[in-house]
Amino acid sequence: MARPKRAKNHLLGLGLDAQDRHKRITRGEGFSLVGGSAETHDRMTETVIKTVEDLRRQGRSLHDAPAEQVRDLLRKHEGSA
């Protein structure tokens, strides 16, 4: 009997502060960022990119890193974005 596939982690960032009519969407391996003002979307993107880079240096990805580790890294980079 085949083993069920394990769901891969996927990070979803949602910006709710856009007041213009621009549709901002950024996708990468293991994440999707949607919406937000230009400033908010840029901050979300920078935060996720720094998090992915940290994980890569540790030999991990968003797909296989524990949720707690991803959360901690996002918080770490949130203030520096």
C-alpha cells in the first residue's frame, strides 16, 4: 500500500493595507505573498527572502523546516525589513 504524501509547508503572506488598485503578487519556492501597499509588500518580500536565505545556509527550505523555526526567523527579520 502506498504511503500518503506528506503535505509540504507553504507560507502565505497577506497584506491588507493597499489603498490603490494595484494587484501585488510575489511567488517563490514555498511561499506566496499577496496584496498590501507597495511598502508593505516590499517589507513582506524582504522578510521572506532573508528567512529563506537563513534556512538555505542551514541546509533547509521552507518545505522541510519546522514551523517554529520558520516563525522565529520571520520574527527576527520582520524588524530589519
